[in-house]
Amino acid sequence: MATIIKDLEEKIGSEKVEEIVEKEWAVVEPPTPEELAQEESKNPKARNNPNSRKNLAQYNKRSKKAKEKALDNLKVVEKEEDVNPRDVFGEVFDQKTIDLFENIVRPREVFKNRAEQEIYWDTIKGFLEDFEVKELTYSDIDDIATLAKFRVIEYRILKVAQHEKLVLEAMPSIEKLRKDTDKIKGNLASRRVDRIDTKNKPALSIVDLAAHLDQQNKLDFAKRLEELENRQSDYSAPLRDAEGNLIEDE
């Protein structure tokens, strides 16, 4: 079973939360000295000082701000059925392949709720559509599982940032995930290009071509940059005559 932890606002909606805040909250009468004495005998660590006890929230009328803070801290725990990967993949992929993806990350243990499990398995399914399952290497499976995990982490960051109104602060973390994602996609595409027999296999996908071209452009740029640096060092070298003697500037 997947556990999902929701804020009260997620569970009942912002209008209902506001309605609760506007209502008068009940105030409990503080315990009498006799009742405190009885508590002390049952639990020596109890807060038995009358002056300390009367300052607790339940014994005092709360302001609107105090109510909002109390409700913000309230969490609702629910149980959901785990995602069955076979429901996602149908009969397209064998159980052995599914088990490999499940054992790498263990989504039922790692991901907090059903929504995150769905993102993980749906992402894997999307990437696998570009591959022949029988040609998958363990490196391919590990990379695809990592891409799916990154997608879940990005979802989790955005969800927390949206609730805490910290979207801008979360962008550097998301940008790093995107860069790491692009790097892994490039590795996957390169390995797939190396394996494809153009006579007997279907053409590359657009994703494959884009990633492969991007990687090739980076290699071409690095080579060109090296050539320019070598040329610059040739220009800056001291002049010598045919016999190798240094020519002094006049």
C-alpha cells in the first residue's frame, strides 16, 4: 500500500479551511491542582506546573493567525493501492524486464504516493517505446530508471515549492536535474545509434537524432576551439630565422 500525506487544504479545499478558521474554537478548562497531582503520580514527566499548563494553546482563545498556523501543521494520512507495473505495460514487456526496473529503485518503498509511482512507470514506458526490449543492456535499464527517478524528484520539488511559494528558489535544483537528464539521454541515444543496423532496423526517433546531433555539435565545437587555441599559440611564439636563432625586435 502506498502512503499519501496531504495538507488539510489538499484534503478539504481552501474554502473549507477558511470556514474553519473563521469559526470560534472551543477552549478547554485547565486542570485543577488536584487533577495535576494525579497526573504527576501517573507520569513524572508531565507538565504539572499550573502556570505553565495554562499557557498551552488548548486552554486559550486563539487568534486567526494561530488557527491558520495550527491548520497548516495538520497532516492527513491516507492509504492507496500501489501501482501494478503490469497495468502500465500490459503484455508488451516481459516480467523479467519489469522486475529489473522495480529492483533498481524499488518504487513501492522509495516513492511517497501513488502519483509518484505512476510518474516513474509512465516515464519508463515512454522511453522504452524507442527501444527493442531484447537489445536493452543493463546500462540502458539503469539510465532509463534514473531518468524516471529524476522526473519524480522534479515533480516532488515543484509540488513542495508551489505549496511553500518557493518556485524561484527551486529553479536551480530543477535546472541541474534537467542538465543531468540531457546528459543521460545523450548516452542512451549514442548507445542506440551504435547498435542500430540501418538495413534491418527502423529509423531513429527524433529524440535519438536530436541528442546525437547535439553531442556531435559539441565534439565539433571542442575540436574547432582546440584548433583556434593552437593557432593563437603559433602566432604568439617568438620569431626565429632559418637556423633557429631568435630574431630580436628592432
